[in-house]
Amino acid sequence: MEETKDLIQQRRDKLDEIRKFGVEPYPHKYEPTHTSSAIHQDFGEIQETPDDTQPIRVAGRIMTKRDHGKSSFAHLQDGEGRIQIYVRRDKVGAEPYKIYRRFDSGDIIGVEGVVFRTRTGELTVLASAIQLLSKSIRPLPEKWHGLQDKQTRYRQRYADLIMNPEVKDVFLKRTQIVQAIRDMLNSQGFIEVETPVLQPIYGGANARPFTTYHNTLEQPLYLRIANELYLKRLIVGGFERVYEFSRDFRNEGMDRDHNPEFTMLELYQAYADYHQIMALTETLIADTSEIIHGTTKIHYQEHDIDFTPPWRRVSMVDAVREYSGIDPGPLSPDELYTAAVNVGVELVGDETKGKVIAELFDAFVEPKLIQPTFIMDHPIEVSPFAKKKPENPEFVERFEFFISGMEVGNAFSELNDPVDQRQRFLEQANSLAAGDDEAFMMDEDYLRALEYGMPPTGGLGIGIDRLTMLLTNQYSIRDVILFPQMRPEN
């Protein structure tokens, strides 16, 4: 810590010296003509002799600097890569060279000059003019032992991006993933919309909300836990295909695939059921992988994953039977409860048969679903917005899809019967009153919307953060969120 303070003071002293030369160390603008990658592209064939007829300007951060008396080499890093610069006192002038010698790694500079190739073969800009654009007061982390600690990298993402180019590539790919999905949905007639983040009634998922208060309205408001109910209002209103990339907030635990603030894609298609949404889902993911990687086959952590459709489809009951050895079908609720406890599932004692099935699934099945798999036909007790299966009303037309042991998406044949939906809201409200802080409130306005009539609809939610984890081979959700939530440094 003391060493860092000393280095900062040394840089402050250099800043004062630079100002004494009459140089403004933080000018308003600079206009580069080339990026580092454009230089490599446009001058890739150039030989050793500088071409004085093609001066260029490039700007970037000094990452390395090697002074040799009357000359100096440095590497600049801009938004697209790195380029070497060569600064000679006889070329830039004696006083500008004195100023340049006070520059440090981390400083952002503009360089004007011509491009040539050194005797070692490196493409280089021979500087004829140099301008300081921003003096770095804090030294960059030391190259080999600096920014490796995960907690520091998450808290100081700006430094992480400077020092670790592969991190920047992850977030560039994240942008490409979102754009690929957006382009595909737009091409299929979906319309991108925006719905409220501040909501008077939260709903659409089982989660504990963040609560705030609006002074003018004199009422509590909630950060949305999901945008489902607003998007389905739009289906009622006549928008037949809608989607939104929504920032959602859930006041719950944090682990490798949970962050309290996260991004969801939710889409709704009128006149579709969950079978059509399944086909849309596997095509959407496979095509996104093809766009990002040029293939539907990727490597994630220790597994090879194949997104090529069709994906495996299996009911939740069949999956529980396959992986736990317990067949829920013929067992009574008490018998299933006892069987689950005997194999180590932690239960409180008031679970319905459907909830015990879901707990068995979480314990025995989910971690083993490595290849893309649709888990279909969930118990009605854990699916308050899905239509009942006509042949078995204890289950609903719902699927979740899992990849590498992680839930990535969730979908329903959406419940559009207002009477049935009211009953399910009442059950949620009773659970909330009984202390279930992940249940949600009655939403009379949403019920009123359903009473106007909502067509048969298929809905889908995909966790963009988790999908990005898969397509960029990142272990933790914090590695794909630029500024993940962290405990205070103190």
C-alpha cells in the first residue's frame, strides 16, 4: 500500500512538471485516423522504409514503455488491439521528447507519424508528434502478478478490462449474442418492447423482490422480478409476437449462476403452445452458437456440448424416475415424502406431492443434464401461470431447458383462463400470508386483462447471463456481468 502511494505521488509530480511545460494533460478531444487493427490491415504489406506520404494518427493507452536515451519504444492499446510506436528526439523535437519522457504506462496519448516495419518485423508508428490525452495517476497492476484476484477484478472491472484482453472479448461476444437473438426474432415478426421496471405489484416468478417507495405517489413500488405479466397484457392488446431484454431484480442468494440483478429475454407468441416454443428455443440457441462460433458444437468447462436440434425431451416425472430410482407415479403424497426423505432430500413436512417431485428433480436430475435437454410437464403447484395438461390436470404444459447441469430457460403454454388464474393467484396469496416470501400478490389488473380474452399463447424466458456463460466458456455469472453485485470492500 505504501509503495502504491509513493508511485501515485511520483506521477502527481510528473503531472506538475508537464503542466509547467505549458501542456494541458487532459485536453478536450483528439481525432485519430486509424485504430490499431486498421493500421495492421492497411499497412500489413509495408516494408522497413517509412512511407512519408501516408501520415496517420492513432490514440491509445501506453501499456509498455522502453526508453533508450534519445529514443523510446512503447506499445499503445486501443479498443481494437495494440500497436508499437517509436519515438525519437530528433523526430519529435527536444522539448516534446522531454515531456514524453515523463509519460508512464497507463497514460493515454495521441501519436501522429508514419508506419514502418522494424528490423525485428514488428509494424510500428514512427512518431512525428505526440500529445498527452490523459495522465494516469494510478499505476497499472503489475503485468505478471497484478490483476489476478477474482474479487478485485470484479470490483475494478475497468482495470480488469485494461489488463486482461480476453475479458473484453467475453463482453464483446455477449453483445453479439444479444444482437444475434434480436435479429432472429425481428426476422420472425417479433416486436421488441419495453415494460416497467418499477411495478406496484410484483409477479411473474417466485422470488423475493426489492422494495422501494415513491414519494409523490405515496406508495411502495417493487423492482421487477419478471416482465411476464406486462408482456402478456400486450398479447391481450393485440401485439401477437413480443419480446424484451429485461433487467430483472431478485432479492435472493448469490452463487456461481445467481446475481441479484440479471438479464432475461422473454418472448410471447400468440396462437402457439409449448411444443412450438420448444422448436423455437432449440433453433434460437443453435443458430446463435453458429453465429458466434461458426458451429453448434462448443466446449464448456469439462464437457463438449452439442446444440444441434432436436434436443432430448423428457417429462419431469420420467426424469426423476430415471435419475433418483423413485417412481412418483403410483406413490401417495405421504409415501413419496417418505421416499424422498430416505434418499436425503431436505423437506419441511408440508410439501404437496408436486413440490416433492420438484425437490427430487433439483436434487437428483438437474446436475446430470449436460447435453441440452427439455424437462417437460411440471407439477401444477410449482407452475402458477401454465395451462393444465388436458389428460392430467395435476401437471401443466411447461418446460425448462438445462445445459451443463444449469437451468437456462423456462417456458409455458400460457394460462389464459381468468377463473383458473384467479384461483392460482389466491393460492399464491395464501402462501405469501403463511410466510412464503417468494410467493406473489394478487394482481387484479392482470386478471382484468385476461377477462378481455388472451389468445392461446406460448411464452419463453432465457437467462442471457447463463447463455453467455455457456457460449464464452465462463464458470461464473460474475464473469459475464460487467459490474456484478459485491459485498462492500470493508
